[in-house]
Amino acid sequence: LTGEAVKWSNLGPMYRLAQLFPGVPPEVRAKHRLDWANVEDAEEIIEKFKEAAYVDGALPESPKVSNEALDFVVANRDLLTQKFPHVTCARQFREQWLGHCKTGDLSKARYYRGLVKHYFLIDSALGAHICQAVSDAEIILGPNFGNWDVSSYCSGEIYHRCAMYLVLKGMVVQWEKKVEEAEEMEEVKNDPEADLDDLLLLGDPKRFLEDSQVVHKLKQCQKICFVAQRMVGEFVNTPELFNDLPVELRFIEKALFVPGGTALRQYMNQEFCPEEGVTKEALIEGVGRVLRQVDCLPVDPYGYLGDTLDNLYSALAQGTEFEKDPYDPYIICTDPDHPGYFETYTFNFDKLSIPRYLDREGEMMDQKSYEISQINQFGLVGQQFEEIKQRLGLGKKAEEIIVDEDEFGNYITPEDRDCGRPSELGWFDCLEEDNVELGVDQAEKNKKEDEFEFPPEVAKLFATEKWKKFISEVERSPEEAIVETYDEDSTEMPFFEEEGDDEGELEFLRENDILPIENE
């Protein structure tokens, strides 16, 4: 909330554990906990959050938050999930679309924008301590990878050991997934008739880079996965390290070895809950709260752990009130009349943008971005190799490249991405608040640039046919060619630096007497 370094409680390890996994005091739970069985629409949740967040009819000025809003998020941490801000954003985008393109009223868009920003502020504050604890654990575990004496470096207070367990478990889940992908890659690349898309979508794409250090071969992945699994085994089998961890973490460790959802729920109901003296509802809620904290961690490498816990939570929630999901109708929405629907549109991307790079692979390949030897080092055979050459545009001739601009220079989105959508509706960045960066009002800056006028002597250059012809050949507008080097405070003619692409423009001006030598 303050933007300062994470501060741990001075009241002892159990208070620090509460910072790691925030709990709910009974009075807060009674006041703010949602009656999930009777929640029918996500808009009800947004309204409840608004009631808690507003102070004297408005949101507190960032980075301040109301205590009521903080209590509401903590009380419903497992129920809000990652989908709550997504739904709130969907409502904001719908109001931006309607306000910008139809009604002219953006007040509701600003209302939802304020709520989602406020929620993200609280969410990041609640996840700060687990991010710090995991980062500290990584520093210790890294140099000790492969050291079976886990007690020598994992011992410590309970909150510290919780972070150690999450890092170790995340490492195991990640490398188990890498082994699975490596096995699939071995099968695909040795099958000449296999679908190339399957191969390109498997594993870490950075492995295709030249001199890549990414470990992706099957035997390497298996070795690392074995070491990670043994380290977790040593940790779990050491009572002083594992046995007093929160019940949710101990259940997660055991539950991930139970095959099938039915068997998992039977184990929870018939064995684990009676042994630990907890109700299944309390356990499911606790696993959901752990999941929400893991979601605060970096996707690389903890995304796989988050997915695993999400699948576990879904299996446990089946047949209970926790199974209800009022968010999905807003996230998967194709009905224009639904409050979660908004119209998407295509953009007039710049020439050097990533989308245009991907859309015009052939043209970029003419610049020899890749060599065939780099592609084939992964052992592609038969039709796969021919297909990947075709996909990447290797060997394409210039006349085969599709023109992607109309007569006015606007980008033409390929049909397979266009899908009949309109272009440049402009509603996505229509809120001035979203254009303020580092204290600079970007909207005002853009307005000032749009109103900029060149001096008369410069404007004359644009009228010459020779200049227009030259600019069309180098695919730059007169404004782009001039504004990069023109000093608006100077009374002299614009100049061009004699380096890079500007050399050709300078020679053109010399040869055609547009720019006198004394003004270079």
C-alpha cells in the first residue's frame, strides 16, 4: 500500500504466518463473508465491494484504501479468485465501448475503473509478504539444489518453512510438466505426419533461440525432476520441518498423490478431515486461500503450481456450494445485450510492431532473421521441416509478399484475425486517466503534438513532387522524416544527421536543391 519495502510483524512467527496467509477474524467474517449459495450474479459482488470501498461517497485517494474494503477482500479471498477483477474490467470495457461509440457518457466506465484499480491495490498488498518470503527462500535453495540435507538450510520459523515448501513444490510441478512436454516432443518430432502446431506449442519457446540455454531435452529434464522430487521428499519426511505446517499445505502434499476426483473427495471426507479435526468446508476454503496467495507469485516458475492447485480446488469443490461460478457468464460472453459484452476491434499497427511482424513473416524472413540450420537443429523430419519452412517464409520471393496497407497507408488486418471486426474504434484508450504516465498527461502531450505546425519554409518541402516521390519510396511520411531531427526552437531549416537511414534523405535534398548546402 505504501510502495515501501515489505515489513514483517515484530510480534512473532505466528503473526508473520498470518501475513503470509491472511486469515479472517470471526467478527470480520460475520460482517463481510458472502452468502455464496445465494449469490446469483457477479454484479452483486461488485456492488458489495463498492459498498465496502467507498468512504464518504468516494474511493480513497490512491494508495490509501478503506479498512472495510481490506476486510471484505480478506473475508472473501477464496471466493473472489482471479476472475473478480476480470469481470470488473469487462464491465469497464463495456461502458467505455458504449460511452465512446454510442452514448457519450464515460462516467460508468470511470466508476468500474476506480473499483478494479482499488482491488488490485489491495490484492498486491495482501500478496506482498508471500512474494518476499518466496524470494528469500529461492536465494537459499538455489545454491543448495541437490543437497539432500534439507534440515541444514530449510530450518527456521514456520513462515520461513512454508515458503521453502512452496518453492520446492513449485519446482517439482514445473519440472514434472517439462518432462511431460519433453516426452511429447520426442513423439511428435519423430513422427513425419504429426501436426507441427503441436510441436511449436510445446515447451519453452525460448529453446528455438540461437545458443539457447533452455533445458528441454528429455534426459536432462528427467534428471532435474528427480532431484527436485527427492528434495521435496526429504523435506516432507523430516517431522521438524513439515509436520507443524498449516493443515492446508499438508493436505495439498498428500492430495496431489491421490488419483481421480472421486477418490480425492473420499480421502478428504473419510480420512484427512477426521484425522485433522477440520470440516471439509473449512479445508476447501483454506486450499482456495492458498491458491489465491500462489496466484500472487510470478507466473514463471509458479504458474504450473497455480494451475495444479486450481485443478485440485475444482475437484474438491465439486458437489458443494464452492462449485458455483457466477463469473463465467461475463468472461465467456458473445451476447451483445449481456453486461459483460464489449466489441473488440483491430488496430492500425505501426510498421515495426510485433503484430505486423508476425503477420508479414515472409518479408521479415527476407532480412535473414532465421537460418534453416537453426530451425533444423531440433531434428524435424519430413513434412514437418517443409511445413515450418513454409510457415516462417524461408525462401519467399519479394513478389510473393502480400501488401498489407490500403491506398491511405492504413494497416489491413489479415482476414483470419480480422473476423469481420471494425478497425480503430478508439474506445480502449479513451479515458484520459489511462494516459497519465509518470506524472505526464499523455493525452495533453499528444494534443500538443497534433497541433504542432511546421514553419512555412519547411512546409514548402512537402509540396515538391520530388520530395513526395522520395518519401513514398522509403515508406515514411514527410512529418516522420522531418520531426525526428527538427528543432522547434530554431529558426533555421531542419537538418538531417549524416548517419543511418537519414543519409539517403540528405543526398536527395542536396541533389535536388531542396536544402541549400549552408543550411545542412
